[in-house]
Amino acid sequence: MSAYSKCFLFILSFIPMIAPAQPAHTDNLFQWKQLARLPEAEGLAGAYAGVSNGALIVAGGTNFPGNKRPWTNGTKTWYDKVYVLEQEGGNWKKAGTLPRPLGYGVALTCKDGLLCVGGGDAKENYATAFILKWTGGKLQTEPLPDMPAPLINACGAVMQNKVYIAGGIQTPTGLTGNNFWCLDLSLPAARRKWEVLPPLPGPSRMLAMAGAADGHVSVFGGVHLVVSPPDTAAHREYLQDSWQYTPGKGWKQLASMPYPLAAAPSPAYAPAGGQELFLLGGDDGSYAARTAELKDAHPGFRNDILCYHTRNDQWTVAGTIPVDKKPDTVTNPHGSVYAPVTTPLVVWRGKIILAGGEARPAVRSSRVLVAEPSREKTR
């Protein structure tokens, strides 16, 4: 072998060492456990969840009573019950009711309590907004101005005491929208009103995820409803685009997610420091067209944790939500642990809370998953 060949092989042997590193799965990013289950035996999806005066609140939502499904003549039922958990090791207690049975609105924790925006029931969608407060062991409801239109399956985030709402559907049989609205909660009640901001670019969407970090509001993915003639029924297109809104500057497009994603717990988790946004799980649409075929054999949704890095506009996979699917998951779905969708992400006492949610189509969860961030890994 010539000296040149030996030199070439020597250099070649170092190429894997200097190649760009691929994102690593860091499954120890969060430590997982569970709190007391929600009092609803069939669980809840589409509920409102947040924090008021140190208490965790879950309100409204839907399920299919009797462990039934649409293909076994099950009927989706909407609830107005409000539950409160005051201590991590405690039990949930009934705290009151919503103004009406509601689900699939936007739930956000603001300075004054649990902000509930929009939502609907079996017959119509609503434009109402209000704040649930837990004060002195009692539930209080503070009304807010109605939104410009009814809305369901939207997403939102709170930044600098302003609430931003994006996308969704205005009527039960309507198509998705690009609306983007803002309400300034720092103003006196008499001066509060919704501001219509420049619409969200890209396809219209529902079931998107939002987050606030580093002085920006971001909107990720979601589902675009489209009607393609001669069909009259809308079909779903799962999105993976990402957008960022900066007050006073408007929208710009961000790096797309690694794959299409919708219905992940929202808003995204934003650790202190404001340079990352985490999306936990979600539906990538892989089985969306096969729900009627798979029925109870549906495997559930993704359990990957995605991290968006705001400073370098990049995505990495940052771990997984632990799941535990038992052999009897078809007949006993509540005995297994799934990565839930269509549930809010709540930060309570420094921990991420995923209360209830949809385990798989038509199956709700009563589990309350807790993820405690590792300060060393997330800062």
C-alpha cells in the first residue's frame, strides 16, 4: 500500500468523528409519575385545565359513557363539572359547574386563574370567554368579552398578560380558519376587547399547538380541512409547518417540524429562559383514515417529545412519554397508559400536568400524568 493510500485511509477513519451529531433521545429529560385519577370513570378529553391560587382545575370535556364507542352505538357526552386538586398527594373534589356543558375550547393559565376561551357542545360552538378562580375554597367565574366569532379546536398562548388565539372552526360543520385574535388582560375590565390581528399565514387549521417564548408567539402544525370535489365531505390534511408572531412586526415562517403533528397538549412547555418550546406527543395522522377499520385496535398516538430551539430555529427529539399498553388494552383500555392528545398542557408547581385527554379514538383517559423537568437538562 502506498504512503498516499495509507494517509487517505487514516483521514477517512476520522470522518465519523467529525460528522455533525444527530439529535439524541434524552429520555431522562423529565421524571414521570401520576397523580390521583380524575373522578370521571371514562375519563375526559377536550376539557379545560389550568391553575388558580395554587390549585389545579379541570373543567368540562367529553367522553363516551359505558365504555362505548361510535361503532358500538356510543354517544359523545359533554360535561359542565369542575374538579379541583389542591395538593399533589390529595384527591379531586367537585368544585362547581361551568356556565354550560363545554369542551374543546382553549385553556390557558393566566395571572388571575384558568382562562377558558370558546368551545362547544353537541349542537353549537360558542364565542364566550371567562376566567375560573379558586378563592377561599370556592369557585368563582369572571366573565370576559366574547370573541369576534364562536370557536372550537383553536390554540392559544399567554404572553405579557395578553392572550393570543389562533385557528379553529367557527361552526360545527364549518371549515378551518386562519383567524388570530388578542385580548389584553392588563386593561381594566371595561376597556377589554378582542383585537383582530394579521391572520395566521399558510393553510387554515384546527388542533394546532401554540407557545410563547423569547418575546414571540409560535403556532405549530395542526389539521387543515379541505373539500375536494366531487366529494362534499371535508377531509384532513395534517400540517408540519411552523409560524412565529412578534408584536409590532408580524409573522414569519419557522423551520418545519420533523413530521406532521396535531392535537398535542397545548400550549407548548416553555422552560425558564425562554429559548425552547416542547411539544409532548400528538397525532401525526398515520392512522386517521383507518379509524373506522381499526376501531379498538388503534395503537394510539405518538409519544415522542419534540423540542423547538428558538435561537437557532431547529427541532430535535428530546425524549418520549412513557406508555404502558397491557395485553387487554382492547377490552380494558383504562388499564393501559397512553400518550394523550386533545388535552391542555398545564404547569403546576414547576411540573408539567397532562390531565385526561384522548388515549385513542373514542377512548378518554382518567389518568393525570406528571412530568418533572430536570433543571440541568432543560435550562
